Amino acid sequence: MPYCCRCGSNVKEQDVYCASCGMRQPIPTIDASAYINGISPRTAALLCYIPFVGWIAAVVVLASTRFRHDFTVRFHAFQGLYLFVAWLIVDLVLSPFFAMNFFAGGGHFSNFALSGLLKLLIFGTWIFMMVKVSHDENFKLPIVGELAEKSVSEQR
């Protein structure tokens, strides 16, 4: 149980003012680093592969001082970021390109199916990597993994 900052009387954690002397009690601050320090390296790496939002966890991992020297977690953060970039390229560049129907003999459905298959492949890769990381297996994807490995080694 906390005590008043002026008179030392017992106060409850949710009390704004001391019941004895009326002094306003300091508001407890939340230490954001406590949250990142409570996450295991495997969990941090796993969060980087959550479809569509894993990039946020990857940026937090790369910006944190806790994982600054952890090669494995940083590798997964970069690989998760690069997978998200691949998704953006397919979604924002290739899908509209396929929708313009430039390909001779190919109907609109076949072009839509090709971009859909690429998106499905990336989504499946996210899930695959989540399973691999949850089993503590380090799996390097063919192109994205090499880029991630290079990015981590450049920061050493």
C-alpha cells in the first residue's frame, strides 16, 4: 500500500488526494521499456510476422535497445518488414498493373487470380514463419531472408 508524499499516511493507489492532509498525490508513470523488457525474444520475433500489422512490432523491436545485439530477433524483424514490403508491392503496384489488362489473351479473371495468388503466397509465408519461430527454428526465406541477413550484419 502506498503512502502520502507529504504526511506519510496510508493512501490507496487510485487516490488522487490524501484523506489526512489533502495533498495531491503524484500520478504514477508508466514505463514503456518495462513492456518491451517483459517480452521474450521468441515472442518478439513471432510478433514481427503477424499478417498486416507485424511491421509495427518489427519497428518497435528494431528501435528498442533490448534487442539491439540480438541477431536472431533483429533478423526476424527485418524479414517480417521485408515480407510486408512485398505485400505492399503486390497490393499497390502489381494488382493495379494486372487490372489494366495489358496481357494479350488473358482475361480480367486470370489477371486478378495472379495477383490474388501472390497475396495468398505472402499471407501463407507469414503463417509459415509464425509456426517456424514458435518452434524456435530459424528459417531464412530465399530472397527476403538474404536481405534481412544483410541488413542485420550492416548494423553490427
